[in-house]
Amino acid sequence: MFAKFWEGLTEGLGDRWAAQELGPALAFWLGGLLAWVWHRYYLNSWRKIVDWVTGIDNTAACIALAVGGLLVLAVSSVMVKWLQLPMLRLMEGYWPWPLRGPRFWLARLWEKHAQRKDDEWQKLAKIEPEKRTAEQQAEYARLDAKLARYPVDTRRLMPTPLGNLLRAAEEYPYVRYRLAMSVCWPRLWLVLPEGTQSTLVETRQKLNGATRLFLWGLAFFVWTVWAWWAVLVALAVIIAAYWAMLQTAGVYGDLLCAAFDLHRFALYKELHWPLPLTPADEEKHGQQLSEYLFRGTGGNHIQFAHPGKK
């Protein structure tokens, strides 16, 4: 539901990103052309290819070739864009039922890994900050940042680093404020300042762009039928794209958390829900608000603020 929300929100913004989408498509097809030329070169047909390209002097043929090329670029770009959400979900670890076993087996491995890191962090946390060495302090900060990339609830662990990173961000508002992301986020989005919305959409677009680049990298393997070096290019693109996905997802997750930290009370006010006065009250009110938005229950005993009152 959360992923579909973003997909629908950014779908209408595709026109302004057309150039960025056609760029990878152009590189993909030019790479395929180069691989084909490489293949034909070794078949001693290089001169025929050059003669064919330079021999095109008919205006109509040039126009038809240009239009056909643009059509191929546009269609392939649209197809990759359609696949970006399923691919992102797969990269997060939402695998189909035949892979249900490996998914939860890998999640348990990540749980053990996170537990080891937490044990190391706990040992360092017991040392008073002023008594830690520089090396211990650096390790403490590293482990602190690393553990923040995992969900607190181990049942929500995913089988991939990207999935755990995004799950941790989605879990944050509930752990901190008892506000369920799936039901509260679409409402909160509508009351966010325009600048905050723009920053979030821009970051999400970067994550989508990195996902599309990953897809183009996978597709580049097809040119290995003509050129062995296509494998190296495909692997380089895949590695770079996945690194970009992790970096962008980290920023995106931080922005989601910050949106709840700074603007959650705007959601309370717009819904005329009583504002919590203490952290303990906030957990109770957040739980009731989430239940109210999701099931229509949990607010029967709440005294709502009158719309005319501030």
C-alpha cells in the first residue's frame, strides 16, 4: 500500500523526467549497436556496415530511421518504468510464494547478524563516553548507525539490506509515536508543507531512477550474445545502481522519519484529534488514531476538539 501510494503520486510527474528516462535507453541501444558492430567486425563485415550507414542520403529514409529510433527508445523506456515498482519490491525482499522459504531463512540470518552487532554495541554502551578510546567511540558510532538500518521488531526483518533499510523507516513512526505508516502517511502527506513534499518526491524519483538503471543493467546482459565485454558493462551498471539505491533509500528514509517528527501534530490538528501532552500520552493517542483511521474504532471515548477551536 505504501509503495503504491508513491507510485501513484509520482506517476503524473513522468514528463519532467523524460530526458533522464530516455538517456539510459539510448545508452542501452547504442551499447547493443556497438556489440553488434563488434560481432560483425570479427566476421569481416565492418566495411559493409560503414558503407550502409554512410550511403543513406535519402531524406525520407533518414526521417523514418530517426522516428523509428525514437519510438524504440520511448517504448523501451515505458516498459522499464512499468517494471520499476515490481523490481524495487523484489530488491526489498517481497518475493513470490515459491521463494517464501528462502525469504524468511535470509531474514533470520539478518536477525542473527543484527543481534551480534547489538551485542557489540551494548558492550561499548556500558563504557562511559569520556572513558572510551577514539577507536571505541568510532566503533560505537558506526554500530549505532548500522543498527538504525534494521527494524526494531525482528519479525519485520527483510532478506535484503535495501528491504531492511526501508522497513526501518516505515516502522519508525509506529515505534516512536504509535502512528501506523500505512494509514497515517497519506493523510499526513496532504498537510505537509509544499517544500517538504517537493523534497520527498525528488528523493523518491532518484530512488526510482536508480531502480530503472538497475533494470537497464540486467537487460544489458542480452548483448553478451555478440560481445563478451557486455558482461563487464552490465555488472558495473548493476553494482553502481544498487549502491545508488542504498544511498538514496537511506536519505529517503531519513526524510520520512523527519516528516513525522516535525509535522505529526499537523495531522492531529487537521483531524481535530486531541494533542498529546506527554510522550506516554502520545503513544496512547497515536495508537488510538491509527486504529480510528484504519478501522473506524478507537475514538469513541475521545473528546474531539471543535473545528472552530484552536
